Amino acid sequence: MTSPFSAACACKASSFFFSQVHLHSPAMSSVYYLVGAGAAGCLLAGRLSQYFQVLLLETGGNPPPAVNTFLWTNQFSNDPQINYHFSSQHPHFSLQTDGMLNISLGKMMGGSGSHNNNYYNRGSPHDYDQFASITQDPSWSYLNVIQHFKRLENFNGILLNEDQRGFYGTSGPFSVTTSNGPTLGMWLAAGRELGFQAADPNAFQTQAFSPIALSTKNSLRSSSYTALIQGVEKTRPNLRVLRYSQVQKVLIDENKIAYGVTYLRHGIPQIAHASKEVIISAGAILSPIMLMKSGIGPSQTLHAAKIPIVQDLPGVGQNLLDHADIHFKFQILNPSAAQTLYPTLSDSGLQDELIKFQAPIKTGAFSTENVHQAFIVSSRAKRDNEGNWPDYHLFFQMNDLAGLAINATQIVMRVEFGRPKSRGCVFLNTEMYAAGEVDDEKLVSLDLGIFTDPTDMDVLLEGGHYIIKSNLLHEKTAAFQPLGLRYRPEVPEACKFYPFDSDDYWKCYIVQTSRTSWHLSGTCVMGRRDDPLAVVASDLKVRGVSRLRVIDASVLPTSTNGNPNAPTQLAAEKTACLILRDYLDPNSDPNLCPLDNPVYFTPFN
């Protein structure tokens, strides 16, 4: 038998779960083993360890304390100590940088949820109804998953429609609030002037201008790590977390039963055995890579990498989804009006604001996020008979922090495409893997596939036209007229040959300046048994291999119209209920979740 510690098998994954942990020499034994301490992994560890012993392995360490605030988000997203960095080059996308993109994903407890913008958008009800249709499993429909969202949420934000408050949870582990900056009223008023209703983003997403919901608590990030692991890790006997543990592969026997993993901790080879299941939650890039390294994936890839084939699943790494976006900057020509929104602070005033932010109840300039959004239905969606299903976003952000030193000078508008038809792929660099390379950042090859469906560009073009030609922020809306806003074009060199504001100019602008939102999903897609590209079933069990699941954003078959953090947490919460029910009382009501009825079940010790 090939040694599980050979260099060719090494793999950095995020984390693993095991229940019923017992130490043995040389191996550790447990009931569940989970790969990935991101949004899904930490949630699963927190939920399952209420009943079973769980081992969670994480490649990185704890998030540095400063990431808890939103002030330095961009700086932390580039830090190689707490992020994976994957490079990707594209012929029709982000050409201002020669098509080169850096994809940065969190490598720490909580994953990217520990340092991203923490926008909390469930998505459209139609997104989940589509999941139910694709999988032929009605438990994924929106009306059936609302219970899981509510169980997770502790919502304490504003609502424009109080009649829908019952669709939000108020006692869950995740604190969810609403951005209520000084320009929110202006934003909603501008939308009404242009014929859009003002509506809340999360109960029943519809075409509307909306506030931003944020997963924050007392102006600090609320992630799966802070909500479900950090507070119980030292006191819950069932939970053990091993940081700086790089998973190499899933161990699978000749009967195609997963029974553990191999990993390196501080460079020392280790084995962990799972008596129940191994669960991979390494994210949309590393989960398919983990499967391939374990012998599960496209046979041609496994042959090329000299990996023994356990299960030929051609869909592993396919169906990569992402949200492309474009930006527009508007200059504020009336600084006195900006002063009323964000007064300039003196040195002593800045110190006062920092003191307010350090108080037990945080207030002041550093405690607010002045970001708003709108959900829009494109002409393409209407032609596809999806007139009630928004497919792109508008985002509004005032440069509020500039007001801490000088007047706020600009507003940034962003168009983000939420429901692309384009698809990309995650590839394993088989030549490097066969040669013994163990660094995932070198072994992963990405093709985001942006604009491989040309109608996707048409949707972004429509969104850009709407911002510029509708004069959303200036002449046609009285709400923003006091700021004296004017669009200041930043014309890419390659676009100077086209008449400004022509379709050819804007198409050039899109391919030159468009970026990724790092909203990756779909690479281990769930689907029906007869779907040749389905990697997991609707219960997220890997096809053809027993006691192995994938639970993270990679299982989502289509992209939700919003950032994928909340849908990923939903997938983990829903499947945690299923796992607990199956092992604790498999004959119980399939709609019953042990997390809702803790007295009914006896925790397994």
C-alpha cells in the first residue's frame, strides 16, 4: 500500500470534523471528521458537537483581532498569512491587468467570513425553489428552508416592512443587523423617484431599493467562528480544534467507504479515523481539489496525476460560478452638503470617535457602514419569464472614512451580476502534483469562465447604462441633487478609440475593468441521481462513496442573487439537522430538527 504520507498526496485543506474522539497511537479516532473551518465548517462543528465529539482541523490559525472591525478589510484580504492566493488569467475579463486576477480566500478560523464585508443576503426565494427543482427534493424550496435561516439568525435591524418580521429569526447564534447610514433615506427616495419600491432584502427578495443587512454584532463581525466556536471551544468536551493542520487526503477503503483522513500538523504526519463520516467543507476551490487528491473526480485528471481512481465523477471541479462586477465613481461637487452627512473631524474629534468605538456599546463614525443596495430584474430575465426574479445588484457606497480627515469627496456605485449563465472550472495541475508538489496555491488552476455566455455581458452593460443614463445619482433624482454629483469617467486606454457612452465603449469598459467579487460556488454540485455532473445528492453525500459528504458553497447548483455566505450557512445548518436526525432518531418526523427539540434527544457521549 502506498504510504499516506508521500509528498504526492499532501494537500492543504481548511479543516475536518470527527465525533467521538479517542486518541490512539499512531492514529486518532472519531465519529465525524470535517475538512474546512470556514462558514460551513465552523457552523457544523458547533452544531454537531452539541451531540457528538467532533474534531475540526484548520490549516490556518485564529483571525487577528483587528479583522473584527471593517476599517481595514482591504488590507487583511491581501495578507498571505491568513489567506490563500490563487492566480487566474482570462482572455475576456479584467484586461486592464492583462486578464490576471488574484483570488484571495480566508485561511483562518471562520474562513473568508472572518474578514469580508459580511453582507447578509439570503438570495431570492426563486433561488431555493430552483435548487428544489434541480435536485427534485422539495426540502430545498424557500418555504422549507426559512426555518433554518430563522434558527441561525438573531436579527435586530430595521425593517421597512414590519409585517414580515416573522420571517426573521431572533434567537439564533448569528447577529444580523442593517446598515442605517445617513444616506439610506436619500437612496430609498431616489429609488422611489425612478419607480422602484423600497423593500427589505431578506424575507422575500424582490426588485427594489433596499438597505444592506450585515452579519455584525455591536459593530464587529459575526462569523461562524465567533458565533459557534470561539465561545465554547474551551468548555465543550465534545469539540476539539486542531489549527495549523494541513489535510492531505480522505482515506477510503476498498469498499468505497470513507474512514478518515491524513494530515500534517506542524509538518508531522498524522492519521485520524472517523467511525461515522468524513465531511469536506474546504470551499469552492479546495473541496474539489480535496476530492481529486482522494481519487474522486474526472478519470482523465486522476490518470494524469497518477492518482488511483476511487470514483469517476466528471462533475468535480466543473460548474464554477462567480459574480462579476464593474465600478463607477461620482464626484461630490457640493462639499458643504457632504459635511452635513459626515462632518470633518479634528484630531481631538478623531480621538473622540475612537473612544466611542472602544466603548462596550460601540457608537460613532467607526460603527456604521454607509452601504446600500438595489435588486434589479434585467431584460434578459424578463425574456426568460423571470420577471419577478432579480438577477443583478446595484451597490451604493459613500467614501465615509474620508470625512474623518477631509470632506467625503466621492460616491462609488457598483453593478454586480448575481445570476450568471457562464460557468468556469477548477483544475488540478496534474503535472505538478505527479512531480510531488504539495502547495495548493501552486496546484490549483482556475478558469472563472466569466462572459463565456455573451448574454452575461449584456446584463452588466444594462446595469451600467442604468447607472449612467438614468442619471440615478444626479439630474433625474431630487434626492441626490444637493450633493451636486457628477460622473467622472476613468477611461481605459484601450477604450479611447470608441465614442464615449456608446455600446462599444461600455463593452470595452466592462472587459477592461470588470472584476471578480470572490463569490465562488458550484464546483461539487448537488443534483439528481441521473445528472452526470452531480457530485453530491441533495443530502450532500458524495455519489458512489459511503460516509463522505461535501458541505459548503461548492454544492450550490446555481448562483444566488447575493453574496454566498448566508446560503452556505443555510446548507450547513440544514444538513446538520439531517445528520443529527439520521443518527439520533432516524424514524422521527423528517421535518423535525433536533436543534429545535434538544430535550427530545439524548446527546451521544
